[in-house]
Amino acid sequence: MALKRINKELLDLGRDPPSSCSAGPTGDNMFSWQATIMGPSQSPYDGGVFFLNITFPTDYPFKPPKVSFQTKIYHPNINSNGSICLDILKDQWSPALTISKVLLSICSMLTDPNADDPLSPEIAHLYKTDRQRYETTAKEWTRLIPTLKDASKPKHISEYKGQTLAIDAYVLLHRGAFSCPVEIVKAGLITDINQRNLELSKLSTKFLNYSIFQIKAMIAIKVKPYVVFDGGPLGAKLYTESSRDDSRAKNLDIALRLEAQGKKTQARQAFSKCVDITPRMAYELIKVLRSLRVDYVVAPYEADAQMYHLERMGLVDGIITEDSDLLVFGARKVIFKLKQDGSCDEISRDRFGLVRLDGIPLCSGQWTDVHFRRMAMLSGCDYLKSLPGVGLKKAFDAVRRGGETFDMLTLYFHHHYENKGKKIPTDYWYKFRLADLAFMHQRIWCPIERKIKPLNPLPVDFAHNEEINDWIGCDMPDEVAEAIANGNLCPITNEEFANEAIATRPKAMTARNTINDKVAPQKSLFDFFNKSR
């Protein structure tokens, strides 16, 4: 009954989609959907793109679906976990309602919040007492991609015929993992390594389906995929990864407890929150890519930096991802929200001149990639949390008025932030500088030079500074980095995946000149940061 109803709603959504909304399964599991809502024009969320998770109960439609925001949003009826306070998702649910009607109700709620029944009392209080400040704050929470909507164009993947596109492998693998989260998590709990790998190999027919479908679809329309895998842990993201590990561990405890109680549906939801894509799972995809003769590379550290390098060197014409940080690195053409029907959105750096913030052109005056990077960092990124109340609008104003150098920014925030009674953590600017290093000097594998190297040469004085190298990814012998890049070695343990011959990697198409790093005596990290940048 539930599956039949869900399939019908999916067909109805395809025939008559609600205005500014879309929804569909995240993988093979019809009970797990992702939805997209465009911020209503008559609301402070105008221009925003919000992703939601939808989970259908097995007795749907007699019980309501569970709907939550994946994208952070500032709203009285939505809390920091993405939970939504909406009566039709609770006691006012009726089997006559549909996901289409739910999405339209959420859109209406964005325009007209119910501050009398809040999930976030502080936001509700601000909504009632200072509407202008509430709307200003809500607008500031709308982040980078929505801000660049004027630089974005709807596309279809077939429009890239004859081009080579880098694609983030872990985005594909995460989506595919939704088809069998319980099995993946349980396979990871097996202590015997050989048995664990055997179970993952058996499961690969399930969790690789989505990846193989997308890759074969690209090949069929003459778009050449270049698949890029994450590598080892990066010092710049150790805190983020540690938080994710803690979250996965908590959800695993919940999942096992629910399973023991016979609550399979709730347990599955909890299991899906603790799925971790491992290098061994990535290796299963690598074996398929070899058989299809598809180009791939395993980054020594972050796939984002690796994909940016491939584009910068002319090895790919664009990048498929879901991470806006590619734009912060400096990528020229980034493709977001690629769906199974081939539709997608492209943000091009060539169109940045069309973007305006509060009526001011983003690229006015002497605006450079450095200005853009530091604006994005101030508003929050993978390597740095934003200061409370600082979104893109304030970050843009700070960089535009204060300047892009560290000294200018600290002076600006002293006058316009601290002097208004707001506190800046004592280590914030130190972390800001470290984040800048991660974007500028993170280590990647260069398939042209066949060596591991920083994105940009480190300042001569710090090429061998241990603290900086930990942050941007430690150096390693080129032969080890190449074995990782080819998928021979696990990027975390440096152990062999399998004793099998590896086909010769295709030669690079084009290249730019690069600068060799120089070696110099080591100085302290504080000396580096005390220099005026």
C-alpha cells in the first residue's frame, strides 16, 4: 500500500510539480526522498535554495512522513537540527494530504511563520519584537550558492557533450549508500578485515548502482567523466571529521537499540545517519571504473582541492559537486544539483559580474579572487565557523569596506563588531589564517608532473614547517602518492588494497607551467602569521 502510494505521488510530481519545489528518491530506496524548495519571493529567504530530507513510514499515508531541513535556515518553526513544527506533519495529518501539499505548506510557512508555536523560542521572540532585525538575520543566513543565483544557469548534462567533467566520487557513493545503510554499517562492524571486505564486495552491487548509472549516462551522451576520490584526513578538517565521527557513534547506538526493540523503520533511519563511506568502498568503485576505462584519481587529501587543480591545469572543463567550497578555491565552472534526469545548475565565474549584494556588484572595483575567498571564509566554510551574526552580507561589507588583508579585516571587525559589544574568540583570526592556508596551499597530486605538491608554492620560509604541513596535508614520497592516486594503496593506512596489475593512467590533455617548491630553513607558525599579508 505505502509503496504504491509513494510511486503514484512521484508520478504526480513529475506531471504537475508544485511551484518552486521538487522532490524525489535519493537512490533506490523509495521511502527516502530529498526535496528542494526555492525561497519564496515575498520572504527573507528569497533567492535561497533549501534541501529537505523526507522519510516515509511503512504505513504511509495513514501516518505522516518525517520531513526535516538539511539546509540551515533561520526560522521560528525550524530548529538547528532541521526539525519542522507544522501541524499537518503532526496531529493534523490526513491520508488525503500529499508530499506536494506538504511542500507548499512549508513554502507558506517560510512566508508566514507561526511564532505562537515555535521550535526556536529566541527566533520567535525576535520575530515578534523586532521584525526588521529578524528579516535581516534570516537573509544573512542565506549562504553562498543562493547569493550567486545571477551567476547560475539551469543546464542539462547533455550540453557538455565533448567535454571532460570532474565528478566528486563521494557524492555519488553517499547517494548510492542510501539503498542499503543497515548492511553497510553492519559490514563495517565486522572485526575480521578479510570478512569485512568480502561483505562490502557483496554489497557493492547495491551501493554502486547509483554511481554506475550516472557515469554510464555521461559516457552515453559523449561527456567524459573524470572521477575524483577523497584521500587521507586533512588537518584543517580534523575538528569537523571528529564531530561527524561523534555523531555517527551516537546514531549507531540509537540504531542498534531501536533494532533490538524491533523498530525496524526507526532503526533504518538511524543507521542511515551513521553511514561512513570508507576507502574500501571507494576501491569497489575504482575497480568498476577500470573496467569501463574511465579516468579517475584518488587525491592525497581533499577531493575539492584536487578537482580545482585538474580544472586549473586544463585537464577538465568543469566540476560536478555539491560543495560550494569549490568556488572558494577558485573553480571557474561548477555544476550543482545533478539529477538522474540530467538536469543541473551551473555556476560560472565568468558570470560573477552579474551578481549583486544589496544592489552592489560583487565584482566592482578591484575585487579579486582573494576578496571572494575571504568573504566566503568570514561567512563560514568547511575550515572555519562564522562569527555569530556574520553572514555573506556582513562578510561582503567587511571585505569591500575593510579590505582583504588580515590587518585590515581585524581592524574592521574591531570597530564594527567588538565595539558593539560582540565578542570574537581569541583564536578566531589564527584559525582564519589557517583556513586561508588550506585553500591556498593544500597538497594535491599532479598527474602531469607525477608528484605531490601544494596548490600554490608555500612561502620559502615555511616549506618544511611541521604545523603548516599538518594543516595542509603532510608531504609524502611521490611513489606513495602515485600509488594512492592510482588506487593501489589505501590513502589512510597506505596499505595495498589488492595485489593486481594497474592499467597505465591516460596522459594529460593539456597543462600549464608550474613552479617547483624551494626548500628553506623552518620558522615558527607565528612568524608566518605576523607578516603583513
